[in-house]
Amino acid sequence: MLMVKTRLRQLREGLSDPKVSQESIARQAGLSLQWYRQLENGLAPNTSWTTANAILRAFNTERDRRMQEAIALDQLGLHIV
């Protein structure tokens, strides 16, 4: 199976020292691990605005811990409906 490097995956993999897991982002966003993995792997074509914002908050929390600049919703690479 070919692994697609979605923007969401690239952003998560860019969070190091310490590395952030899919489980951690899903938990912080209040999502099931299965749903987050589908989004990150590009297997879910759409997501809601509420879910996208929850993921954004989780990412920005982790980025803040690493003293990295916050990202915007459109940088997640999700198709929001």
C-alpha cells in the first residue's frame, strides 16, 4: 500500500522533541483514533468545520509547547464541508 504524505501527516511528523503520535492529536481533538487516521491518510474525503477546528487547536497546542508559530485552518489540507 502506497503511503500518501498528506499535509496533516507532514504537520504532525514535523512536531518533534518529543514526537507527537496520531493518538495524541486524536485525543486532544476529541476524535477517535480511527477517524483521525483516516483524515491523516487521505482516506476520508471530507470533514466538518467543527472537527477541523478541533484538530487545529490540538496542533496549535503542540506547536505552542515547542515555541513554534501557530498555523491556520487552511494549512491543515482538509476538505471542510
